[in-house]
Amino acid sequence: MEEIHTIPPKKKIALVAHDGRKEDMLDWVAYNRGTLSEHLLFGTGTTGTLISEKTGLPVYKFKSGPLGGDQQLGAKISEGDIDVLIFFWDPLFAQPHDPDVKALLRLAVLYNIPTASNRATADFLISSPLFHTAYQRISPDLPEPLDKSDEVINAR
């Protein structure tokens, strides 16, 4: 059965940008500083640090993407602790941590997290009337993991 999760008016927003897109992200955040200041911001290490330094906005920082930051954000999505993902990824260059990037994007889709991958989509997302209100997000019915811990322990 599908689960309904309430995204509150004060959103938990993850901000991530590949190196070739960091300037776009910084410009976008600076332009939307007023709106973003009303929400809780999270970011991978380098992106979060740059945003804090340029805008003065508080950003909870995870590790840098290649050092596990994308995986940390993915875990937060799966735990229901991220409401929106703004991820300016670079489509022209392969990333050394590309499997982590794909896993993060997969989890955002799987858990029905509003996601923007470029400035135009981020503008549409942040200017939506739904962005400033509570929203009922439907999560898919996911199969329960099989608990095989007893089998593993007894196999030793």
C-alpha cells in the first residue's frame, strides 16, 4: 500500500552541484536567497561550503560527493529527512563517483522527491504554489527487506 508523507511548509532542501555547475548553483542560490532562507538547507561538502561563504545562508554539510556525500544524502532521502533535491549535475563529463550520483538520483525518483537538475526546473519548482505549503507526497509501496540475519549468524 502506498504511504503518504507530509512535506511541511518549511522544507529540507538538498543542494548539490558538480564542479562544472557550481557557479550556476551559486548564482541560483544567491538569486533565491530570500526564499531559501525560510527553509533548512543541506549540501555536499564543497557545494555547501561555497553556498554558505557566498550567501551567508546556513547549510548543513555532508562529505564531498566523491567521499560519500551523495550516499549520505541518499540515506537521508530513504529515511524521509530530505524533502527536495536540487542537483545541478554535469551531463558532459563523467564523474569518478558516477555510481553514487546515479544511486542518489534513483532514490529521489523511488521516494517521489521533487528534483531539479537545472536552473529552469529549479525556478519552476521554487516558484510553484505547492513549494510554500504542506504537501502530501505519495511514496510507493516498497517490498519489505528479507531479514536474513538469523541465517547469516547460524551459518557461521
